[in-house]
Amino acid sequence: MVHGYKGVKFQNWARTYGCCPEMYFQPTSVEEVREVLALARQQNKRVKVVGGGHSPSDIACTDGFMIHMGKMNRVLQVDTEKKQVTVEAGILLADLHPQLGKHSLALSNLGAVSDVTAGGVIGSGTHNTGIKHGILATQVVALTLLTADGTILECSESSNADVFQAARVHLGCLGVVLTVTLQCVPQFHLQEISFPSTLEEVLNNLDGHLKKSEYFRFLWFPHSENVSVIYQDHTNKILDSFSQPPSSSANWFWDYAIGFYLLEFLLWIREKTKEALLELKAMLEAHPKMVAHFPVEVRFTRGDDILLSPCFQRDSCYMNIIMYRPYGKDVPRLDYWLTYETIMKKVGGRPHWAKAHNCTRKDFEKMYPAFSKFCAIREKLDPTGMFLNAYLEKVFY
Ligand SMILES: Cc1cc2nc3c(=O)[nH]c(=O)nc-3n(C[C@H](O)[C@H](O)[C@H](O)COP(=O)(O)OP(=O)(O)OC[C@H]3O[C@@H](n4cnc5c(N)ncnc54)[C@H](O)[C@@H]3O)c2cc1C
């Protein structure tokens, strides 16, 4: 029988959000997860699954039952012909990479860090950059979902296709993702070139930069004109024995950032990137007391058809702002946050699901053409709201 622990305190990676779940479980098998759900049904408790706990918001928090997936982390199958891998959803991408490497395979795109799980990254619509590349969830070709009533659904384009279309960006609200099958690519090496530029130059030549580099992104340093352009591209030149898939930031950066607050919205690339950044710059110039930490990172992603993907039916530009917490201390940030969020909403942005935002159902109904379709699927799979929490109540009520 699965053992639950009382008195466990959960904190996200950045230590900006936390909770005290009534019971904390670390199941090792599907049967044990089923037991937790049966107990939750019996006692009328809510359930939240947590992966790597990296989301900089309260999306993974609960005061009900928490299921940590860390012990369900095996590679189940590698199909070298199709270049597909099936994993348990609790696997950290950091543990998956070397396993794929043994078969000369890799994921085509990754977020900035790999201490995150397969189930977690798809849940929040994690992305990196590269206009030919979709968010990580677009690499998913199949998944299995354990729903609130204990049913296991095999989902893919040919099986439970409507649930599949929703569950690739699931927000943790459709059930427990048990396994994920990912489309991989042949292992590859990347070369990174970075060079200084100005905001004006980059915004005026966006198309040129997007064409020049497969994984183009740039960092703008607020309170200045300065930009750092970063190109990452495939190469056959192997400079040392270490290679890894594209990730957007060096480790030193995250080691330094003991904890941070992060906001991120997505926009139509061509129409809105320039408008939004110039307006943010103008607001900072007009309000010298509003201090922004740097950088503002700007990345690009191909559109897709996943119901709640922030890139649903539009090629997108991601723009994130950051405030560090030096020595774990809070710094004033709310004016900057509000200014940024107001601009992003005005130009039609959608918030990153993993990150803090003030949007509610009314906003999402406008932002997502398929919002009601997702809601209908959620209500069918989880009629009692077992997988809801405070974050999701703001989204769905
Ligand atoms: C340092 C750092 C760098 C980051 N860089 C990027 C980046 O470059 N790009 C980007 O897009 N994001 C980035 N993020 C955000 C991060 O990728 C997302 O928060 C991602 O969801 C984290 O994965 P996780 O396994 O920690 O998920 P968690 O935070 O644990 O969970 C995320 C959501 O998925 C649900 N969930 C997790 N596993 C399951 C499961 N098996 N079944 C059902 N629901 C589940 C949770 O309930 C929650 O709703 C970064 C975060 C940090 C802290």
C-alpha cells in the first residue's frame, strides 16, 4: 500500500511559492498512483501532481494531496527506427539526455534548464527558441493519462485524439500523466555565436536574424539600448567532447539567481514584438524610479494546434522580465510587473502558464479560441475538480 507523509512543506525552485500539502505521496507504480486517487475520491480531497517543482508560480501548489513523480522516472522504450522514446512522466530531462545519447538521439529543443520532468514541461507549455521549432509539447507523439475515476487513457493523434490535443499542454488539470512518448532527432552539436547590438537594429532586422540562425534569441538590457544577440546553429565542428541540446542560458546564470520572480507573455512575432518592447522601454524611461533587473529575454517559437498552447495557431515571440532576489530578499517589483502585464495584454499577449500572472477566465476566453473546448474536456475528465488548485480556479472560474 502506498505510504503518505504528513508535515511535508513544498517550495518551488525559486522559493517564491510554497504550500503544506495535507498528505505527500511518492508512488513507485501506476497501481500506487491509482490508490492515491481512490483515497482522494473516498475522502473528497484535491490532488496535485508535482514534477521538478520549477514553475515560478503556484501552479503546482495544493493543500490537499500532493503526488511527487520522482520515483516514476524510467525510460520504458527507445524505438531507434522511428527515433521515439517512451518515458515515465517523472523522468528529469537531465536523466533522459544521456540515455538518448546512448542511441545517438536527442531532443530537438529544450528550455533553459533540464532539472524538470517530461510531465511537467509539457504541462506548462515550456519552450525555448527557434522559429522552426515548436514548444516542447509539440515533440509529444503519445501519452497516457490516469483520470480522476482511475481510467487509463492512451492518447495520440489516432487514439482519444481530442484528449491528446488538450493534454499535451495539460496544466496539471486533466489527470496524472503517466507516460510520454517523444519524437527525437539524431544527436547533434551546436555552435553558439553571440555579439552586441542595439534594440533598434534587432527590432528593425528581426526577419533577417530569424532567417540567419536556427535558434536565434536576444537579450535586451533595460535602461539602455544594449542588446546581446545569440545565434545557435548545428555544426559538424566538434570543439570538445561535451555536447548538449540547445538550452538558452549558461549554468552560471542560474547559479547566481538564487531565486527570482519571472513574468513571461507571448505575442505575435512580426506585428507586436517591436511595439511591445518599445513601449516597455518608453515606460521605464518615463518612470526613472521603476527599476528593472536585466536581461529581458526575447525568444521565438513556431505556432501549433495544441488547445492551450500559448503558441496556438500563431508563430510567437516570448518576452520575459525578471527580478532577482539578492540573498533571498524581495525587491520592489509590482509597478514594473503591472506595467509590463498591461502592455502585454494590450498588444494581445498570452501569459506563460508556469509563470506568475493576473489573468482570469475572462482573459483566457479572449486569448484562446479553443478555451471552451479545453474546458469541456476538463469537465468531462474531472467533473468534481479533483485536480484543481487556487491557481487553476482563477483560470477556469
Ligand atoms: C531556472 C528555470 C529556468 C526555466 N527556463 C524555462 C525556459 O527556458 N522556458 C520555459 O518555457 N520555461 C522555463 N522555466 C519554467 C519551467 O520549464 C516550467 O515551470 C516547467 O513546467 C517545469 O517543469 P517541472 O517538472 O518542474 O514541473 P512542475 O513545476 O513540477 O509542474 C508544472 C505543472 O505540471 C503539472 N505536472 C507535473 N507533472 C505532472 C504529471 N506527471 N501529471 C500531471 N500533471 C503534472 C503540475 O501539477 C503543474 O501544473 C524555467 C524555470 C526555472 C526555475
